[in-house]
Amino acid sequence: MSSRSWAEPYKIKMVELLKMTTPKQRKKAIEEAGFNTFLLKSEDVYIDLLTDSGTSAMSDRQWAGMMLGDEAYAGSRNFYNLERVVKKCYGYKHLIPTHQGRGAENILSQVMIKKGDIIPGNMYFTTTRLHQELAGGTFYDVIIDEAHDSTSLHPFKGDIDIAKLDKLVKKFGAKKIPYVCVATTVNMAGGQPISLKNLKELRAYTNKLGIKIILDMTRIAENAYFIQQREKGYANKNIASIVRQICDLTDGATFSAKKDALVNIGGFLTLNDDKKFEEASNLVVVYEGLHTYGGLAGRDMEAMAIGIEESLNDDHINARVGQVIYLGNKLIASGVPIVQPIGGHGIFIDAKLFLPHVKQINFPAQALAAEIFEDSGVRTMERGIVSAGRNAKTGDHYFPKLELVRLTIPRRVYTQAHMDVISESIDSVYKRRNEIKGMEMIYEPTYLRFFQARFKRL
Ligand SMILES: *Cc1c(COP(=O)(O)O)cnc(C)c1O
């Protein structure tokens, strides 16, 4: 690592003004929100780290692209631009645009999965698993054990444990496994990458058995960055070429363009198989729209095409992940317990270690997220017992191993000074951690309770 600082490879042309709040205003806001950061009004938030999905800043070139929208119902010029960029950057044969990632997951699951099928993957993602289940499949986690340990420093915690996969094949038979679902920069593991070495081994293994590999390529550029930085033999390869190598080892992909691709809405499905593509183009008409727009306006496809190329620029990805690492290193220096290695899209605070005196049943991550907001107006979110929900059969809470507060960083939106404010705020909350109390849930919705649950302080 050189000792010179990096900086953003862009300058700011337009700004969005933020409301600066007083401690009294923030206290009132979080109380009114039932201590749930999802129920805060966005205008009361100073720095919003709720998600990196659809929250990135578009470039002037992308905004110019929005003006070139060809809003024809069929065969829009922007579709062909997007198709050309996807083929060039990712190499897949066929493209179907969708309104966002889950639209692609729905169509993929319906054309690939039969009732009783098994879908192995490197940790689940909420919408991905749900669509697999709705299509009659069952998800099995085959990620390496290190992914479930917040203190393990394994450089590729997104890797697949081929021995776990082989066990599934022996138990159910390869015929029951239409594909392995491989995520890049595994979200639920804290933004952890998969290595090319592991992907090559997986390709060799699945080729023998006729099992396909479908990528969830939502954060592929960030994954490529970690390969370039950490994997032997890739230090001199650029991001675009590493991304292409990842794609070339797989048979198709689903993509939420709301992350890597720097747009506020959009996604797609890609497939190399002609017959499956034909089936998918048939289905997209039912759920999304004609196969040349898939629920998107022409201008959205244009902004996505431009965003994809920008997302694969080495200077961009250096600054993007560099900003996350900058914040993570500041927190580590203050002694704040976070998931390591630092991930690609955000920082995950270990709330069990931060608040060891608060029992998991008193929602430590929820309490900590509320406390951080009250301190500085920084909005984070809970990824622990509240998000995990209840066991449908027994009605008991799930008690997940990881009880985390997630700080997801939008791309190209905040400055280094914002990162300093975040880190100083968390540091100050950490210094008075012994005074922080747990919570009691006073309203619990039936589905995905973390969005709307309400709490009071004990
Ligand atoms: C966001 C996301 C999705 C779903 O995409 P949407 O655009 O939100 O529908 C799927 N997989 C991963 C890993 C994601 O982060």
C-alpha cells in the first residue's frame, strides 16, 4: 500500500441540502418512530446509511442519458444500448431487463426450478430464497463456516464449501440440483467476497455433474476489487477483466442495478442457454413487461447502461470501497467491534460485543441503532434478532449468531468529512455504552417485522 491518500475521481456539480437537527429534535423523532430507524422520516435524517440500494448518485453522463430515453413500447434504442454494454462487460449471450433484482429472481426461479429441487448457495438473500421457495425449491447454505464467524479474518468468506455441496449431491442426486446460486460480495455475511480460485473449482465440480452456476452479480465490481487486492495473480488485472472472468465461469445471472450499477431503479436476468432464454422471454411479458423493457422506462435502461461502464472503472471502485475501508479503520482504531475483514458495501457493528450487558432478547442492535441516531442523526439499521423473525412452527424468536448494526454506504453520495462525523458519533456512543439499556417490543407485525415493529426503552 502506498502512503499517499486516495481521493474521489469526480467533483460535485449539484448538491442536495440536508436539515441539521438538534439533540432535542432527534430525541422526539426517534421516540415517535418507536425506536425503529425504518419508521423515521427521511428529512429528519442527516446521514442515511439505511441501505446502498438505489441510493447512489448518478453522474452527469447518466443524467444526460435520461434525456435520451426512447420511450417506444417495443424495441427501444436504449434496450439495444444496454444489451450491447451487458454483452461487452459481462459476456452473457441473452439479456432480459426487469424492474429490479427480484423481478429477475422470480423469472429465473420459475424457468429453472421444479417442485422438490434443491438450490445450494453461498448464504441466503431474503428475496432470492423466497423466489426459490415459491417455485417449489429448497435453499441449502453451502458457504464456508468462516462466514458465520464475525471474528474470522478469512480473506474470502464468500467462498463455497465444495465438501458441503458434495454432501448435498450425494444425498439428493445431481438431477435434483438445477443450479448453484453464487452471490458476489455476500450481503448477509457482511459484504464478503468469493475468490476466483473457488469459483474455478466449483465450475470443474459442477461441469462433471451437469449442474449450472447462476450468479447473483449484484455487487460483482466490489467483489472484483477484493480479488484484485487479495488473490494471488490478479494484482495487475483491471476490475473489468476480473468481472469478465467471473461471469465467464457461470451460465447466467440475476442483477439488481440499484447497487453496483449506480442507478435508482433497474435490474436484469442474463442466460446463455437459448431454450431457457426463450422460456424466460415468454414469462417476462406476464410479470414485468415486454422483453425489450421489462418494467423499465427507456431512460432507466440508458442510465443503467452508462452506470455499468462507470462501475467497472478502477478509480471508481478504489474510491468506493476505499471510503468504506476508511470508515471501518477509524472504528477499529477506536476499539469499536466490527465484522472483519471490512466488507465492500458497508460496516457491520457487532452489537453483542458492543453492548455485552444487554441480552439478545432485549434487542441490542435495535437499541444501538436508535442510540446512534439520537446522538448524531446517522441512520443505520438492525440486522439481528428483530430481522431474523420467529420460527413459524414454534412461534419462538430465532436467535441469530450475528447481532449486527449495519452501516451501508451509498456510492458517490457522502464525503470523507461525513465518514469522520459517523465515526466520531459511534465512538462517543461507545464511550458511554454502559449506560445504554435494552428494548421491549410493543408492536410486532406478522411479516418482515423489522420494517414496522415499535419498541420502548427498558
Ligand atoms: C438487493 C439485492 C437483491 C434484490 O434486488 P432488488 O433490486 O432489491 O429487487 C438480490 N440480491 C442481493 C445480493 C441484493 O443485495
